[in-house]
Amino acid sequence: MPAHWHCYRWTGDRRTYDDESARRPPHLVVQDISPQEWKQIAAASPAFMASEVPPLEVPHWLLRPARMIKATFEAPDKASAWYRDQVSELSPAFLTDHEKNSARQSEWFAAADDRLSWGGDVVGGWYLRGTGFASVQVVACSPNRIRPTLPCPMR
């Protein structure tokens, strides 16, 4: 199990979200590398480090500065409650009635509870009225199951 989860939320224009250039670190990494090598890769891309737009690979949030973290929880139920609160706050602005449906949202929340209970990450993204997009992500840290050697941004 991870030591804790970091929580992230981003709301902005769809075109900004769709521009992938600032959403990826400068090197494609397909294997585990050391925490120091992760730091070097992140440092080589100031645009990636400065961007608050969600990275393409969820664990890459952990490469970004700690100031981007909206909340941190050691207990999975607390992280799940944060996710639920964020989605509930955003849902009136969801683009479609299908996504606003409370039964559908209950399914998302149950899936989030389950995923966090075994140490996974939770990711949600929704188109909003107008040209907006919202992303809510809860990322396991120390270690992350997908990228276990990523360093914690708070250390």
C-alpha cells in the first residue's frame, strides 16, 4: 500500500488540455529508473514542470512541484471522500445529463473506493458547459503502483 495519496484538480479550457506538449516530460520512459534520474528528466523540461494541466501519464503528477497538490491523505477513505466532494462540486457544470446522473456518479464513487482500497490511482475527466474541461485525480505515492521509483514531491 502507498504511504499516502496526493490529490490534484485542474479546470480550464479544452484547447489547453488538448495541447499535449506541456503534458509530457521530455523523455519517454518505458522502464523503472532511479528517483534521481526522474528528477533529471523533470528538470530538463521547464514547460512540463510549470504546467498545471494534467500530465498524460497519471503518476507523472509526482514529478511536478508540491505546490500543485490540492490535498494529501494517508487513509484511502479520506482520499475517496475528497474525490467525491470535488466531483459533486463540479457536476452541475458537466456538459451532458448522462454525466450529471446521480446513479452514474455513485458508480464512479464506488469504483474510486475500490481502487483506492488496493492502492491504485483514481482519475476523472469531464467536459464542462462552454469550452471547459475538468480533471480530478488522486495519485498514490510512496510508492505508486505504475511508477514505483518516482520520488514524492513533498520530500
